[in-house]
Amino acid sequence: MFATKKKNRALREAGWGRTLVAGFIGLIYFSPVLWIVMTAFKTRQDALATPPKLFFEPTLDNFVRVFYRVTTDGDQLSTGMGLYFFNSIFIAGAGVLLAVVIGTLAAYGFSRYPLRGNDTYLFVILTTRMLPPIVVIVPIFLMFRVTGLSGGYIGIILLYAMFNLAFSVWMMKSFFDELSADVEDAARLDGANDLAVFFKICLPQLKAGLAATVVFALILTWNEFLFALLLTGSDTRTVPVAMARAMGGQLGVDWGLLAAIITLFLVPVFAVTYMLQNHLLRGVTFGTVKK
Amino acid sequence: MTNFLQWLMDPKRRGALLVTPAIVLLFVMNIFPLMWSFGLSFFHYKASSMKPPRFAGLYYYEKVLSDPVVWERFQTTAVIVTASVLMQMVIGFGLALLFAKKFPLRREIMMLVLTPMMLSFVAVGVFFKLFYEPTFGLLSQAMMYFTGEPFGLLATQAGAIFGIVFADAWMWSPFVMLLVLAGLVSVPDYLYEAAEVDRATPWQRFKTVTFPYVKGLLLLALLFRTIETFKLFDVVYIITNGGPGTSTETIAVYVYRVAFQFFKTSQSSALSYILLFVVIVLTNLYLYFVNRREREA
């Protein structure tokens, strides 16, 4: 019994007129992003010019200054931003990997071998994700201080694994629930053991779903601010924290530099959002709304 | 050892085996710390001092609930949540209607609208801070064109709240759009055709054909966004940092201050538990409607 999918239902055709209207509105909607990206390519004078300049000579100066600062002696000093980008990638990568592996196993369990109180477990898991981060962070901060995990990689990675776990479980469960169990039963009749069923039958069907879950969790973690603000030290700082610190500079904000950091920070997000478009709905609702 | 493995791999325990690592991780990193802070909320304790905790009973709950400042922060949060969620619903619905037809380059144009919700709160905060900046920000310059004077939106409470609401609504209207769009796509074509045959006016068609299919998802969007906006922290922290004064301090920013600037650990724990309760109620409600929708489908 296969569930009939009405995925790509034909929408009514509207033609190029709609393209024009939607394109115009879309551009207005997108303009704050465009403005920041433009600011990143401006010189200091152009960035602060009144009236604002729409046309200007682009420069890559800000992007260089993201990573190197030139001292009065002409020496090039690293700003540490390279490290912060590495930290963002490493911490998000490790945290998400852990969360998705553990979460996928749990999702398979919840979907195929329901426990007594299955829904209660799922509810508690979702609640951990719905809680305001500030509620969770107070005790975690204390716990990390006692255990010495504060400021190191391990603590923040474990925390992000927890942070993404609820998301991974709910997302992957929503994908497992859509798979027909008949194929699995047939494989079992043919003598496949449970491991083979999971790895050879289920997972291959869910490649796209798994990829969507991973990428979504990566973005959520990549963007996360509060946990990183309180639990990373100067060696493990992530980019959002560095951005917030650049905002709080004493000598006024260096908008060109900040815009350049943001632009670099956003590139992966743009790329990935485009690829994810078909899974966005499920992703942003943590798998609770499929279509 | 082999006995233990056999016991572990018994098909009866398959579900428990698969789920255990997740439960352990959640317990260690979430539930246990929460229980710890639940305990602390009944003791006098400051994270910044070495004094051992002293039992306080319900003192901090009484203190928090009778504190006018806390109620003020709840009010600020309620104003921001109401205004922002309302704006998200209206804009999101409009956008969904715009994208509910097929047209050339639809996917590409939709990207422009969908991107904001994938951005980091910090980045969005920076965008709008730059936008509202009184000397060279775009908003101030546009106002200068009309009034001849620089305009600091964030200088007044009403302006600052509007500034935050606008940024948050910009970021999350696409979320509502996605949900509504899912509803619009599910309206069967024959209903529209029937409405045409009956010569229904566009409003009648909307009310009797479109809306019933969107209703459920709209409710989910409303609840989900309410829960999420209730936690609003990063955007406020970056754009106004609670100012001017404390007039835009949301409850999340307030808890942050109490916990990490004043180090009133017990008080922040008690406050956290009140927030936790609110979120659990809302999440329950949300899941109730999710399940009802799935049963109906």
C-alpha cells in the first residue's frame, strides 16, 4: 500500500506579468541583504556617504581586512577571523554529525519500534528544542563551569549536538514515517537482518531527506548566537559572536568591515537555501508539517 | 559478554536500544541541567560568590511573580510578539498569494523572499542597525529628504519597538508564506472550477474555497511563530540592547541580564521555570493542532 503523493501538483499558470510583479516585490524584500553585500565592496568613504551611493567603484579592501590588519609599522597581523571561521565550521560540523547520527537511530526507533509512551518521549524531545535558549543556558553554564567544559571545543560541540538532536529526530521521523514498511517486510522475508534493512533498504531511500536534515541543522548551528556567546572562549569563538563584538567597538562601528564579514558568513547559507527549497517547509517546522 | 550482547540485541529491545543514545544525550545536556536549576530556584545562590546555597523555599517564585519589573518585561514581550506575529501573518499571506501561481523564474524569485529566514539573527540585527543608524542610515537619510533633520528611530520606545518588530517580521514572514503556500497548493482545482461556474465573487471564492484549506496551517503558523517570537533575544540584543533605557527589554533579554550581568542565579532560575511552563503549554497546543490536522488529512 503506497501512499499517493501529490507533491508536484500543477499550479495554475500566471505568465510573465506575475514574474515582473513578483520580481519587483522580491527585490524590495531582498534589498537589505543587497545593501549589506554592496557595503562590503565599498571604501570607507563610500560606505558612509550621504546621500548613499548606489554606484561606486568596488574594492576588495574590506575582505582583506577581515583577515589581516596592517599595523602602523606596515606589518600584517592576523585578526583571528580565520580561526573564528574555522571554529564555526568545525563546531557546527561535529555537533551536527553527532546529532544526526544519534537522531536518525532514534527516529528509526520511534518510527518502527514504538515504545510505551512513544508520543510522550517525542513531546519531551520537541520541548527541549522549543524552550528559550536562555532557559537552558543558565544551568548549562553552571554545569560547564564545574566540569571545566566551558571555553573548550568538547562542551560546545556536545551542546550543539543536543541543540540539533530534537530537530534531527523529528525531521528524520517524518521521513521514516513516509516510507512504506512493505519493502522492509519483504526484505526481512528474504532473510535480511535488521541492520541490512536499515542500511540497505531505508537509508538509501532517504538520501535526500538525510541531506536536508544535515544541511538544515548546519545552518541552524552556523547561525546560533547565545550559546556561543556564553560558552566559547577566545580560542573557540564562532563568527556570530565575533560579529556581535565588532558591533560593540569603542571607536564607532566599521561598517565596511562588518559587512564584509557578514557577506562571507552568508555565502554558504545562500547556496544551501537554494538547494533546500523543496524541503524548507518541513525544515523550518522541525518536521512537524510535511506538506 | 556474549550473553549481554544477546540480551541487548533481542528484538524486544530494538526500540529502546535505538532510542537510548538520544535520550542519554538529552538527559545529560538538557534535562539534568534543568533539574539542577529547578533545585537552585529554591535556594539562595549567586554564581559569582563562593557562599554555599541556603534553602529559600518559594521565596524566589514569590519575588519574581510580585516584581513589577518582570510584569513590565512580559508586557514588552507581549507587545512585540503580537505586533510581529500579526505583521508576519499579513505579509506572509500576501506573499503566499503572490507565489501561488506558476510563472517563469518562480523558483529563482522565491529565493529572494525565502532567504531572510535562513540568515543569522546577528546578521539581520546588523542589517537593520545599519538601516536605522541616525547619521547615514538609509531610513534617516530618507526622512532627512522630507524633514531636513536626522531621524533616530531607536531613540524612542515606540520607534525602537517598531524597529525590532519590523526586522523580526521581515525575517519570519517567509515562514508564514511557506505554510500558507502549502495550504493553497492543496486546494483541489475542481473547487475553483465549481466556484467559477457558480459565478462566485473573488471574496466569496476566497472565503468558501481557499480559506478552509489554509485555516489549519495558518493556525500552526500563528502558534509556531508565537512560541519562537516569545524567545526573541538576538535581534533585540543587537539592535537596541534593550534600550532606550530598558524599554525594549524582552523577557529573554531580561533573564540574560539577571543571570549573567547581575548573577542572581536563583532568581533567573525561578524566572526560567515560569518561561518553561509557558512554552510547554504552547508546545502542547501546537502539537495538538498538528495531530488534529494529520488525522483529518
